[in-house]
Amino acid sequence: MRCVTSVRDRHETSWPERARDIADTVLFPAADAVDAAGEIPPGHFEALAAEGFYGLAARDDGPDMSELSEIVETLCGACLSTAFTWMQHAGVVMSLANTTNDGLKNKYFDGLVDGSIRAGVAFAGAIPRPPKLYARRDDTGYVLDGSAPFVTGWGIIDVVQLSARDEFDDSIVHAVVPARAASGLTVEPLSLIAANASSTVRLRFEGVVVDDASVASVVSDAQFQAGQLYGSWINGCMAMGIARRCIQQMEELGVDVDDYRSLHADARARFDDALAGRYDMFRARAEASELAVRTAAALVAATGSSALVGHGTAERLMREATFTLVAASRPEMKSALLEGLSGEQRR
């Protein structure tokens, strides 16, 4: 665990301005090298912590929703590996901000907010039907069996929130535990098409014991599903951020990008409508990923033959755009994507 000190008075600049500063001076200049090496420099996370980005979900002076979308887009467009790892942290901050387990909150919350403790999440095992990760109640807590398919930041994060579905009453158990080896836990590294430096793994559980002291909450399935809407909105910012970076890179190459900027603005408006319940979130997610792929393809064409060389900016962004087609996806998003990519919507 790390000690973090702010580098300046945070009241000097807005949250989006701070994000752009980190993106332009720290993340994007190193993004191709990070992609090639498969490792994120610790200084990336230290810069985010020093400017308060690890505690955004719990700050009274934090960004509003429009600022938050700009922040996530900016960081994802600068270095997806770094941003994708950092994004998981907010879920644990929000979980402990609302927990009634005072002992667990006192143990981790302050460190999570200042970034001296870094966290990841393992939601994916609880989402599908049937679930991949089950929780069985015993006398002192829960026993977990199954798998969490994608857990980002293993070896980088200090704690992970495990989410499992109770095999008897269908409730969702959220527990925050140290992100390290445990009896009955198997860790399988995954090689990803993009953001591979995020150190994403699959966790397999065989009788892993989680005591009540580690349980942040037990919620109904309806409560759990309601929280997924916001998560989908945040995940959609990955695709929007990659599209934004592709547009910026094309502009630097002298391409007329007015039409692309208009498409980006339209997609952002639909995302905001989806969060407000005026548009389908899965369709908004699909449209954002399709836009990311289209802008990345345009950047490859504008860049020319050098885009065929591995780990260059255009080639990396093309892979990252592809990543958004399936990362944190749902069946409804898949259907909307297949419909959109087939051209059916435009007939």
C-alpha cells in the first residue's frame, strides 16, 4: 500500500482540466510503450491519486455527470490500460461509502479515497443466469464456488470486491477482501487483444471462505440490476474516449473531422438520454462501440502503411476500439451491435 501526497491545490483547475493534464503529460505519451511492454508504470496511478481521482465517487466537491463522462473519456482515450484499471476502483469506493459494516469501512475507506489503497471488482460472476460465482451461507460468513471471468488489476490492486449470487435466495453478496492468494483460489492470467497491461485475470473459487467481517452488503437482485445501468454508462465512456482520441489524431493529420465530431456529440447525447431513461442503454453502448471502430478505421486509413506496424498509435486504437465491442458487454448490446454492423438500422 502506498502513501500519496497531492502535488498542487486542487481548487486551481476543474476536474476535466486535471484529467486532460494527466492524459496529455503522463498517459498518452507513454501509451504505445505501455501497450508494447504490457506493464503500466506505477507513476500513472500515482498521478491519478495525487490529483484526487481515486476518491471521485465519494467527494462532496466531485465532478457532475457531464464532467465525469469527459474525465473518463479523456483518460480512456489517453491510455486504456491505465484507465480501465483505475475505473474499477470507483465501484468499491461507492460500496464502502454505503456499507453498514463499520469495521470494513474503517479498515479501507480512507485509503481507497486517497489512493493509498487501490481496488478492483469482480462483478461478472454474479451477472449471468445461471451465475458463474455462487455464495453459500455458513455459520461465520459465506463459501464461494465458481469463477469470476474478468478481474482487472491483479498484482496492481490491494483489495478486490467479490460479487456472488446466493444459491438459495438469489441475493447478491458483495465482499471486499485482499487481492492475493487464498486457499481454494486459482488465478489464471488472461492475454487480451487490447489493454493487456491492465493485468486482467480469471479467478476460480473452490470452497473459498469469506467471513462476515469482509461483507460490505447483501442486496436483492433488483437492487443489483439497478446499479448495472450506471456501470454500463461508465463502461460506454471507454468507446467514446477512444473515438474522441481517434478524431483528435485525425485532426492532427490534417483530416477534416467536423462530421466525426458531430457523430461523437450525437452519441454522447444518446448516452445521457439513456442514463435518464429516455433511450435504451444497450443500444447507446452498441452505437458508441460502432463509432469507436469507425473512427479507428478512419485513423488507420489516414495514417497509412505505418499503421500496420504493431504497437503504433493507430494500430493500438484499432485494437482498443475492437475491445469495446465485447468488454463489459451484455446480450442486448451484442444484438444491437450485430444489427448496427449489418447496416439493418440504416436500410
